[in-house]
Amino acid sequence: MNPEKLQFKGMLAEAKKSFRTKNTEASGLVILIRSLLNPYEDISKLDVEKALISMQRLQEIQEDIKALDTKIKNLESELE
């Protein structure tokens, strides 16, 4: 098999693994943020600072996921 193709396959597998890892972390952050911003809790008792930090991390992960999705699609098209 072509060494370049093998390299692309390795890069694709790595990108997919990273995508799944980040997707799992994002799902956990969404759950955490929802629990921190409980609508039934008194507003003065909400941990808004922790929710903000979690939202910022979620935004970073979302940007990474978008970039990985594009990379995965490009690698898959190269392998066709």
C-alpha cells in the first residue's frame, strides 16, 4: 500500500479519536452548565463564575470540533 495513504489513514484515525474525545468532554460540560444554571435555584445562589468558565471551555471545544470535522472530511476525500 502507498505510504502516503497509510499516513493519511493514521492522521484520519487520530483526528476521529480527538473528535470523539472532545465531543464527550463537550457533552459533560453541557450537563455541568445545566446543573450550575438550575432555573429553580435562587439566582443569588447560582455559581455563575463556574458556569462562565465552563462555557468558555465549551466554546473552545466547539471551535476545535468544527476544525476537526473539516480536517476529517478533507482526509476522507483524499482517501477516496
